[in-house]
Amino acid sequence: MAKPERLTTPRLVLRQWEPQDFQAFAQLNADPEVMRYFPATLDRQSSDALATRCQALIAERGWGFWAAQDIATGRMAGMIGLHIPTADLPFSPCVEIGWRLARPFWGRGLATEGAKAALDFAWNVLQLDEVVSFTAVQNLRSQAVMQRLGMQADAQTFMHPALPADHALAEHCLYRIRRR
């Protein structure tokens, strides 16, 4: 077991998951607008299972998709962090950076702020040479975050292996950033 890392930005704490986070996380995972670029919303059991996996991976490695807590309100805003995808992606093995925030926390730059802290951790602690991020091609908001992070889009898109080829969200774009 690794010591869970805790990252702090001016407005967020990225930390290990706590039992009180699960209800707020389930609410955001049940929101159709938050989950618009995912195959489906998550019911409470599926959301709890995802949070439990995130918690276990952080306990094992010390890092992962951290619970993102808004410092000003103390509320759980969502998750931000790093992950090693298990899907058979055309660019694996890799470490991805990702985020999922509840709607009240959208449009304030929190995803970018938290992701910058996660990238700093990737470069300075994990000593990674590259981090990737990917999303459905329709997800322009997440792509804007990727661009604000300085990530560059690959010229080619790819079909996500976890989705049927004819699924509306199957085509994904890939962004990369290399340590400078």
C-alpha cells in the first residue's frame, strides 16, 4: 500500500476518496448532462463501484482519479487525476489524465486547474515522459481543457474498443503532452 497523495491548488484539494464523497459522486454520475459523452448515466451501485475502484487504486499506488473537493465550499466537485486505462487502446500502455465535475462547478476553470496539478505530479513525482487524454469527438468542452493544458491532438481519431463501432460516441480523439 502506498501513501495516498494529496494535491492542493488555489481552489481545489485532490485527495483520497472518503465515504461522504460517494453520494455527491452518484448525483453527478446520474446527471444526463454530465454524462452526455459517456454511454450511459450510472446508477448508485455502479457509481459507488467506480468510486471504490478509484479509492483502491489510490490506496495501491498513491495516485489515481482523486476526489476533487472545492476549498471554498468544502463540497465534493467530482474527480480529477491520472489513470492507467485497462481497455485495449491503440496507444497503450499509457497514463491518461481525466476529469468529471458536477455541473455547479463547470465554467470556472476548475478542471484545468486540477489537471495542471495532476500533470505537475506526473512530471515531477512519477517522472512520466508523456500523458494522454481522450474523449468522444463531440466533447468539445473536454477538448478545450486539453488544449488549455497544452496538449496536442493526434491527426487520427480512433474507435473506442469498449463501444460498438456504430455507437454515436465510438469515435474518439486523442491528445498528448510530453514532459518539457
